[in-house]
Amino acid sequence: MNRAELADFLRRSRARLVPSDVGLTTGPRRRTPGLRREEVAQLAGMSTDYYTRLEQRRGSHPSRQMLTALARALRLSDAERDHLFHLAGEEPPRPGRSSGHVRPGLLLILDRLHDLPASVISDWGEMLAQNTMSVALTGDHTGRNMIRDWFTNPATRPMFPPENHEAHARAHVASLRKVAAARPDDPGPAALVAELRAGSREFEELWQSHDVVVRRPSPKRFLHPVVGALDLDCEVLLSDGHDQQLVVHSARPGTEAHERLELLRVVGLQDLTPSTYEG
């Protein structure tokens, strides 16, 4: 771990960003260019004290998960992310394997979507990033695997109507099967398949059906505990390697769903009622 070079690289990467680059408001009395240390720490999901110690060459060795979070927070390119890993004494993620590093182009679009629920999800279900509207719609799932949650966490399903549960389950299994076949050496999807085949009878039965193309209901209906049912259109933008997707939900103007989505934007993350999404 090259503490001096790591500290310098973090400082320079932070200084080149402005709050609007990462979806934050500028606010008053910003004397120095770039993001503040506490803003980077917030975006990376770590304490300000720990991040400060990294910039001051005093921090302990960051984990691979923490390095991935820093790369995402600082909007690093793939080459910059690999450099960050090398400075920390770690091997960068191997090509052809899941890394959890969100493509800067997808983050750039996500940061500018303020009035629509949007998220970045890996092709095997890892929730990599969400905007505020996405969290308001479904809850905060960043860092969790949506396919694992669907088959192991009962609290996930009430956000969708019961009549759509089977279609969602089949779509989850089909998409995971495609990824596992396309990247057999990627340990992430392979381990998830093994875990779910052993731990979920429903998953195992659907896996045995060998479906690879299953469409989810469109438009997708969400059951929100505050604003009620929302029938939303779903658009998906794929990254260059098709291993990540930006998912955006919207409602047609003039519809009841559009009015409820606007209400959700106003309500935001206020905890007005007990959420059915907890767990």
C-alpha cells in the first residue's frame, strides 16, 4: 500500500469534481474547489474520519469493497479504478468478472435524474446505485442483490401485486441463468446460483425449467405504502459491456400514476407511515 501516492490520488480526484457532478447541491461558503471530504465519505458510505485519515496517509488498509465504493464516489474510469486498487496494494478486478464499479457514464445520467426513480443494477442483480426517487419508491437496496432478496427476503415482495410475483420470479431466474452461462468463470453469479439452488425450493424449480427469455409485466406495478399503486413504464439503458443497466421508471402525463409519482417526489423520504419495504 503506497500511502503517499494513494493520499495524493484521492485528493486530486476529489478536487476535480464539483457537487453537481455527483448530484449534490453546491450550497453557500464553498471556499475551495472540488468536493468536501465529508461529501466523498457520504457518497462512499464510510465515516468522514476514516476517509480523512486516508488522505492524510494515516488510514488502515481499505478493503476491496471500500475501494470499489471510493471509485464510485469519485466517478473514476475503469483505468483510474485499477490505479486506485494498485495504490492500495490490491489487484484490480479481472476482466470478465463482476466488479461492482459503476460506469461513470451511467452515474452521470443517474445524477441528473431528479424527478424519476432511477437505479444502476448489475446484470446479476446487484443494486449498485440509486437516486433519491428510487429510494423513495422501493427503499434503499444499495449493496444488496435483488435476486437474492426476492427468494430469501419475504419483505421484498409486498411492493409488487401478488398476481405478478411468479412473472418476477421467472424473470429473475432467467436473467441469472443467462449471466451464469455467459460468464462461467465469474465467481459472483456462480456462487449466487449455488446459494439459491440450495436454499430456495422455488428458485430450484424455476432453475430446472431452463427458461432464458422471460418478460416482466409491462408496465410494472408498484404498491407504495404512502402513495398507493403506481403503474410505471420501465426503460433500460445498457452499459457498453451490457453487464450494467440504468433502469428508469416513468409515468405518462395526465395519468393517475403520474400524479402519484409527483406526490412521491414531494413526499421524498419522509417516513409518514411504517414501510412495508423494511427487512
